[in-house]
Amino acid sequence: MKHFKEKFIIGVDHGYGNIKTANHCFQTGIVASNTEPIFNKNMLVYQDKYYLIGEGHKEFLPDKVKDDEYYLLTLAAIAMELKDTNLYEADIIIAAGLPLTWSGVQKQQFTAYLKQNKSVTFTYNGIDYNVDISGVMIYPQGYAAIAPFAISMKGLSIVADIGNGTMNTLYAVDGKPQSGTLYTEKFGTYQCTLAIRETFMRQTQRELNDYIIDSVLRNGKVDIPESDLQLITAVAEEYVEGIFRRLREHGYDANTMRLFVTGGGGCLIEQFYKGDTKNIVFVEDICAAAKGYEYLAEKQLMAGKSYE
């Protein structure tokens, strides 16, 4: 969270797998109830309904304004950032992002969605919050994660933001994004999870818990039979090869370009890529995009840009 005049800039990375702010990360899941749940940790109360934040798994929706869940998850994200500085009333500007090639079409809708209430009152984890949402600033995903250090990038680079739902790719020359080289594909890490689940069932006739899949994808190992681990690893390696095949189709040359990898997919490349990684830079901070949104918003506001 950044302080700008009398307002606070809060960056929110609305991922399909996790919601990230500059200082927090939680699962993109939400369970609603008309009555207070018995287990009420991470509970949001809004308009007389109860929501357990981080519970369950949200279905992939290319259009994030189709339901109210991303709005509710945003309220929880705001509460977490405000709580860090013991603030419970604030005038804020939300800095957020959309997939590269979707941002132009969806920007207006997503902006209106996030600022649907000028003033909003809610309770999170037993604490009441009164928030004014003065504006929303939307940026293309991918670039935000490298924006704070883009000025130091030299030569030709490609940025691959590999999230849970999508893979966003852009080219940069001396750190400056190049128009006409922006790509968004539904090839996020969840596609790897689905492939592992399907392959495992087909070859073993057994279901595989997502916890095990996630553990292997993050760490490259887990305490399971070696034959099961090899099966999961083989699918993960195939998925990672698919990432580089798509990059090459978009003109990526490992010999002349530096690849910057952001998002959760970076750990899969680190674990399962068989090629040379000397020209690959991993942006390992899971909150890098949210911090980048705040950085870009603060920079533009200081330059006199207005917010919507």
C-alpha cells in the first residue's frame, strides 16, 4: 500500500488461483452463507451475508465481472492491507490488472465493477471497515511485475507471466514494451493440473488429490510412490515444453533474448525445464504484480494522470 496525498493506493492482483496484494496472498476461493459459519476464520460480512475467504476453488472465468466474487475478494484484500497499518477507515485508489490482450476490451467494465460502490462498509475477521473507493487504475498483466526495474533491462527481452489461468507474453526493448507483441493464452498452471489429473486417472484408475499435485509442481517431489511421482513429473515436463513451444511460436530465441518469468508458473520451469536457464530470470516474488500496479499508479499520479 502506498500513500498518495490524502489517499492510499492498494494494488490487487486478481489471479485465477490466488489473490495477491503487496503484502498478502490468499486462495481465490469464496464460500457464501446466510448464517454465520461455525468456523469463521477469514470471514467477510457484507450486506448481511457471510463469506469464507480462501475456501474452495473459483472456476476459471475469462470475464471477471460475471459474478460478485472478485469484488468480495477485493474487499478482503483491502482489509488485509489496511489492517497492517491499523487503518480501518480510508480513501483508496485500487490499482489492478487484466490479461494483456483483454485489458483494452474489459478495462471499462472491470473499472466500473471495482468501483460499484463509492463508499462501502464491511467486516473482516471481526473488524469493521469503512472505505471510500475514489478511483481505479487498470494495467496490463505481465509488465507490472518487472516495471520497478524495467529501466535496468538492456537489449531484447521477453516477459512471460504464467498464472493459474492464463499465460501472458510481451516483448521489451531496453525495458520498454513493444506494441503489437502482446499475447494472452489460456495456458496457465491449472491446465497442467488438469492434464496431470486426467493422465493419472487414465493410467492408474485412481484419483489424485490436488494437494499432491500442487506439492510436486512447487517442490518437484512429495512422499508418494516413485511410479506415481514419475507419472506426474512426465506430464509437468510436457506442460513446460508447451510453454517454450508457444514462446518460440511468438519469436522467442533463447540465444539472443533474455526471458523474464513471473507468476506461479515460474516454479514449474525451475523444476521441470530441461533446457539451459542461463538467460532466464525468475521473478520469484509472488506479490510482484500487485507491487508493480502500485508502482505504476503512484508514478502516473505523481505525473498528473487522473484516475477513473
